[in-house]
Amino acid sequence: MHIVYISREYGESKRGGGIATYIQHIADGLIAKGHRVTVITASDNTKEENIELRDNLTLIKLSAGDFHVQDAEKADFSFLKKFRLFYRFYSFRKKIKDCIKGLKDVDIIEVQDYGAEALYLQDLKIPLVIRLQTPSLLDRKTQKVKKFTFKTIPDWFVGTYENRLIRKAKYITSCSLALKDWTVEHLGLNASIVEVIYNPVNLATINNADYLPKKDLFSVVYAGTVSQEKGVGDLVKAIQILRDQGMDVTLEIAGKLGSYGKKLKETIEVNGASWFTFHGHLQKKNLIKLYQSSNVACFPSWWEAMGIVCVEAMYAGPVVLGSNSGGMAEIIDEGKDGFLVSPKSAEHLAERIKFIHDLSDEEKVKISHAAKEKVINLFSLQYLSDQTINFYEKVLKDYRKHEDPLG
């Protein structure tokens, strides 16, 4: 098959997050099984456009994206560039359509829900799969639809188109049951048309080292976007609570900073907190090393569709403590291969970290080994690539049956 993936982020883009990791991993998995993959993404520098050919992968980085990455472009007229979402929204999505029309022998197109980049792809006469990752209008704090305010105008602008596309879609996959349930409830979908296929982890990118709990100090690590909704502020408060109680615990954070993250970092540094280390964005190999040198990997998000960092950390070794709100509750079996925590409570988070701290080394190693086995069996690229291929084959069969007037 020739599969085309469309995503505004891919790989090591400075805008990259969980979606970028998913696209990179699933593309690698399908290529390894002999399929041809084209990824259409956006260049961080919106003035640049290029095509890269890597074996069975064609990577197309389009120019004129509807965003502004400060480090990738000159700062001239930076104020106006903040409004690119509005004045480049339609033109960039038409550019995606024109790009696909120039490709040959495309069997399947998969587009992520976030960003509504399938806007003009309904009439290409190619089966179109919408992949649920996390819609713009999902409020992580309340798990409801975001309220319409001046601040949420961009989310409503894009989210309205996202919802229209999802409602029209015939073929939909979701990265978790939690996200499927939310979408079915709030968009009125028929649950039977949404298939859950988890985001895979490419285990070949993770050094398979044995977990050895630290003896000299207790280290907690967080990886991901540094934001309030990810529970990072709650985690910082929890570590401070534990230190005030006399526990020798440190916190290491790796990830992209937004305005919230910058303010949080400045506040901690002004207070002279020697127990805190901020690494910024790390390459995958360095992030894995950080996991493997930590006692606990903590992801206390207010709500998370899935949390690929949670799965990667489970395979890397430390005991994982994840939010029970959203998809991480599907990944972790409480007490068997990790632990869950209710979000938005620094006190409860501190209690859970202390509980893990007090476990024996034998118990921690047992949990770490169980987590690694689960990832191999349920979240590996090999396993989920097969699921994805099987789904695409069903889509093609159904599409061709309805396309043929003779059935």
C-alpha cells in the first residue's frame, strides 16, 4: 500500500509533540513491513519548502504554514505572524490538497483531527481516515467542551472545522478508548465507526537496560510540554511538600516551554531551588537516559488522550506514576505495572510519590519488569503496525465495495 499521512508536526520539528512522534513511529513500522509512506507536514520556517526521500519514505515539508516558530524565522512583523492561523488557514489546507493531487497511486490518506487539515480532502476519491489525537475544543480541566471566550477564539475557529470533519468521516481511529468515548459523547457519533488503535512505541529507539533503583537520592522526572494542564505546577508543589517533610527528592523536567513554563521556571530559580533541574527539549536518546537514571517518571496531566511518554518511560525502566484521568488509566494497571494518581491535587500527588519511595527495591524492580513486558506485548511498533495495516485493509475493502456500483 501507499499511505499518506498528513500532520502539521513530524519528527524533530520544534512544534513536535505526541502527534509528531506517532507519525514518525507508525511510518517507520509500515515501511519495515514493505509499504510506501508519504508524510506531508509543514516546515518550521514557513518560507522554506523541501522534499526528502528516505528509502520508502517521502517527506514533504510545505511552506506557508499557519503558525510562527520564533527560532525558525526572523522576528520582523512578529505581531502579525501570530494571526497566521486565521489568514493562512484556508490557503495552507488547499496547498495540502494540491500536494496530494500530485502524488501517484495513493491507497489511503490519514489525517490527524487536530488542525482540521482534512478540510479540502473529502472529494479526492481516496479513502480518508481521521485519527483522533485530541481535538482543539476539549477542555482538559473539565473534560467538557471549552467555553467560548476571547482567549479561546482560535480554538473555536479551528475546532468547529475539526468537529465538522469528524462528523462527516466514515473511517475513524482513536489513540485511546477515553478519547473515543469523549468524542462519541460530545459529537454524537456512532461508536461502532471508531476503532481504537493505540499510538505505538518504536522499541528499537530505546536502550533496553535493566532498571536499577538509585540509592543515594530519590529522583522524579517529568517529560512533555511544561503547562498547567499537564499538571507540572502540581508536581512542583508536590516535590516541595515532600522536601518540607524531610525527604531528599529531586525533580527533573524535560520539554518545551510555553509562557506558563517560562514563568514557572523563573519562579523556581528565583527561590534558589537546588533540587530542580530543567533540561529543555531533549533528543530521544538523551530523554531515555534521563528516564533510566530516575526512580519515578511522573505524568500528572489533568486529562491525557493517551500519553506516549508514559509508555516510553514504562519500557525505559523507572516506576511510572500517571494520571487516572484519560488514556493513561488504560495503559497502567494500578499496583501491577505502575501507579495512578488523581490530578489537580499536589497533596495527593506527594502521597503517591512517597508511597512509591517507600516500596522495597524488589517491589520496584518487579513493577518495572511488568511494565516493560506490557509495552512489548501491547504497545510495540510491531504489534500496532499490524493492527493499523489490518484496519487499512478493511477500509480499502469497504471503500471499493461502495465505489463499485455493481457491489
